[in-house]
Amino acid sequence: MTFIPFRAISTEEAIALDEAYGAHNYAPLPVVVSRGRGAHVWDPEGKEYLDFLSGICSVSQGHCHPRLVASLCEQAQRLTMPSRAFYTENFGTFAKYATTYFGYDRILVMNTGVEAVETAIKLCRKWGYQKKGIAANDAKIIFCQGNFHGRTMAAISASTSEDSKNHFGPFVPNFKAIPFNDLSALEKALSDATVAGFVVEPIQGEAGVIVPGEGFLRKAYQLCKDANVLFIADEVQTGLGRTGKLLACDHEGVRPDIVILGKALSGGMLPVSAILADDPVMLTFTPGDHGSTFGGNPLACAVARTALEIIKEENLVENAARLGELFREGLKDLPSPVLEVRGKGLLNAIQFEAKEGLSAKDICLALKDHGLLTKNTRETIIRFAPPLVIQEGEMREAIAIIRTTLQEKYPKHPKR
């Protein structure tokens, strides 16, 4: 077999090709990532950067982790059949490992995070009809304002962002949005007997790392239990150690009825997502109800198992908790355009004042020039989410870059 070697191209050429032949549905920062290792990436010209976005929390195990690469290559040379039409050794062994790992009866494996969200919505609706006794086509699902569950039709139907919805209607019916972190609004919405589920991000990542008040998740879970409604946690971004616990819901001792996972479930190597649930919920699905050609394929299962092993064996949850504290402590007393530094574990954000001439994107460009890559989530918010393998020295380097960059841009502003 003859392999064609990768042909390196320049930053300028890579961007030009993207603009000329790719759909214009993204607006990347003007940097080309050519290779990576651990918490570092390099552009085609060899400039090194600290990666503080990690594929929007996908590359938690670090770029090109040797064990993930080995699992991918080994399985790719053995079997890559993308179908659940037959049994494979990989799926069953992964399903047993993953359900034991998280403490649930069953797992349903898909590909992308938003597919897992769609899967949870379908499962919730069927549970509502079969188990709760809601009349056909009446089942409602509650979401939170400011959410981001993806960009499929169901996900944007649940969104309150006009940017996500403009020109894409009509939308999926029977979705209701309530304010995030508002227990009174949730309790009122749950009084409707046709509600089947409540879908919530434990921390709203895309909205700007919005952390709810202490006790919100625990009390929301109890309200759902009292109303016989499924509590569904979208942990695609917050799960798998990102917030300093295996799942962000673990901070409040909440065990969701359905957990949605993705991103770091494969360490960013290929698309793998899943939902977890116990038998009374999951087994409302029967053959033909849901599926995907690639969902649970042998390559995905081999890589996902290794990704989970790395999180546990390399103590990445504990590392995220410790270095997240260091990050937030190291960014105290920043110049006055900074209103707040917030987050949990290694999912953090800096909130800036909304004022003329201040752009979070411009600050991201300045950080890039200093060797740190991340991206704004709103006009005034920058998210920081490095790989969970980041070391203390690298974290201190990043803190110094952020402080230096902000002091250069706002030298005359007083400290907070």
C-alpha cells in the first residue's frame, strides 16, 4: 500500500483555500493549527501556542495523546465497520465499561454532541407517552434561556438566540424556555402535567460560562422528581472532568435521569457521543426507534474506552480542579474593563464591560499574538478551556500572557 505524505502548506494558503472552497458558516480566528502535542499547538510556520480552547473542550486528554493514537491505529487496522447491523466485540465491552464507569444501566452511543441531544429528546418524549401517560403529541420539554445544545432543528427550536433561529423556521413544537437558575420559573412550568423532561446544562458554556447558584441543580432535580419529569443533563461540554468533577452535576450530588455526553468522550480524535440512562427510561426504546450508521462503531468504541481510561488513570479530574483554582486565583485584580473571572475546574471565562471600543474578539487576537489561543463566546466574554493534561508551569505561563495582554491593551485603567 502506498501512502501519500501530508503536504504542509502555509498559513496564508490554508486560509485562502478555506475561504474559497468551504461554506462560510464559521468565522475562525486567523491562525492555522498544523500540529499539536499535549496543551501546545503549532502553526505551519512553526510558531508555538498554548491551546486554551482545546476544541471547545473536546481535546481534554491533550493533543495526540499517545494512548489514543495507538488505540485508533490498532483498531483501524483490525475492523472499522460502521454499522450496528451485526454484533461486534468492541461495542459490548465498551458499553459494559462505560456504564460501570458512570454507574448507569445502559448507554446509547451516537456521533456528535447534538445527535446525543436529539437522542435524549426522542427518548424523553417516548418515555412521556409510554410511562407517564401523556396524550399523543402533547409532550412538552423545558429548556433554559441562553442554552446551547447544538445547531440541528430540534436544538435551535429549543434555543432563545435569534442568531440561531433567524430564517430557519418553522420550529419543533412543544419546547418551553424558562430563565436559567430560576427555580420559581421551573416549578411553575412543571405544574403542566404534559411536561416530560427538563434539559439543562449544569454550566452554560456557550452563553459565557454561566454558573448557576449553589443548590440550583439539586433543587431542580427534586422538583422534577416531585412532578414525575425526567431531569436531563447536557454534559457534552461540562462532563468528563472538565469542571473538576467527573460530571458537573456531581458538584451537587445530582444523578440525572439522562446524561448527555460528547466532545472529550473521544479525546477529540473522532466524533463520539452518548446518552446514559437506567432501564426504566432507556428500554422504552425498541429496535428501529433510533440509530445511526456510525453510532457505536468499533473504532469509536475503542477510542472512547481509552479516552475514559486516561481521564481516570492520569487523574485529570483532580488536575482540572487544582489548576482551575490556580487560574482564577492568578487572574485577580485585572484592569477595570474586566468585570468578573468565573468558572469551575478548567471551564472558565472573563467577562468584560460592555463599552464602545472594547471587543472580546480583539483581545483574543492580542492573546494569539502573545502565544495563547482561545475564542470569545459573546461580544464581551472570553472562554478559557485548556486540555485537562495541562501542567502547572504551563498554566502559570498562560496566566502571565493574559495579564500582560490586558495590561498592554488597558494600561491606564485602574485595577478592580
